Amino acid sequence: MSGQEDYTNGADGDVDDDLSRSGITAERYGGERRGGRVASGSDWRSGRHVLREVAERRGATWGLCEQIALLGLQYEDERPYNPRPDVMVLAQPLPGGHISAIPLSEAGIPLFIAEVASDSTAGNDVGNKRLDYAAIGVPEYVVFDPVGNVLSTPLLAWRLEPGGYVSWRPDANGSWWSRSLDIAFQATQPFVGVRDRDGTQIEPSREVRRRARQLEQRLHEVEERLAAAEQARAELEEQLRRLRG
């Protein structure tokens, strides 16, 4: 499912172990499914604002994309496949004006891609997308679980080596140092922490934190309503069982 031939993984055992520890299996996730929990929003998408601050500190000319379709990939049957990465970092700025999609031929190979895991997307994030991003040559790819209920670890990461992706492990301090961006990530749920190459910790803006609190409150309210509905359902089922003897 890519614009080029899929790579086979150069360290299949390592990757399989990572996915197994994270509870992601082919049996559990045969593909996308609906009705899964939605991330709180205080996740990698807020990390895009932090990456912008890093770029401004350095005078870097990255193109920072949030759910912008990457055109030019194909399924194996040659149908168009246009993924929308949650966060994608390009080596050059985006074209002027609002855009919702960019061809791979124009964007160039992304420096870095991050996806935010949810129940409905995790299988595709660690499965087909991982293979596809390796096939087009994306050097670093991460999947982040901001809520903590999808993966058994907050973050899964891979680096491109000859033959495909291999597991990208955190260092002794629990950080993932990006060769592509020359920054360190910390999987501090619900935010992704970012430390610049000079050691400066880049904090999310006040507005991002405020928005995150709002979304987390909404998520909590939804979860409470779901729990109440489940309790009511269980009580009705018990009443029905008693009536039927």
C-alpha cells in the first residue's frame, strides 16, 4: 500500500515484541473500526505548536503539517491512498495560503511523522501506515497514546534503516532523540515534551494548555455518561432476567 515497493522490516522480532507488549495484534486490529475512544486533543497535535517554536528559535524553515493529506501513494491495487498524518514535518515551508493536501512529489520525503493512537486507528497506525511511511523513506515515525488506554506504553517509535523500520528506543533518560529534527521527545501524557538541542525544554503555550483542559473535561463527562448508561443497561438486563425466571 504505497507509492513504492513495501520494505520488509529489518528487525521483525523487535517490532513484533514492541507491538505484542503494547497489546496491538492482527487479531485485535484487523483494520480501522468505528466507535473507538477519541484522544483528548492534548497530544501530538499540540506538539505542532511546540515544533513551530523550535523552528522559530533556530530560524529553521520546516513545513509543519497537521492532518494535511499526502498525495501520491497507492494501494496494492493501484487505487489512490492519501494518508493524513496527525503531525508531519517537511524539510521546506508549505506553499502559501490554506492547503488541505500536498503531493509527495512537491512535499519531498517528510523528515518526521507522528500519529496519535486511538482504539479506531491504532491497528492502521502501527500496521499499514508504518510500512507505507517506511516505503516512501520517512526516516522517523512515532505513534503516541495521549490518553494511556490504547497502548501499554505511551509511545512507539521507529527509525529507517536499510531494509525498513527498526525499533527506536528511548535513551537512559527516557527521551527519544530525533536525528532528523535534532530535538528530544518525552512521552509525558497527555502532552509530548520537547527539548531543543541546547537543552531548553519547550513548553506548550497557555492557550494549548487551556484547550487541553477543556477537552479533557469533555472527555471525562462523556466517560461518566457512558458508565451511567452501561450501569442502567446492566440493571435492566437483571430485571428482565428475574422476570423471565
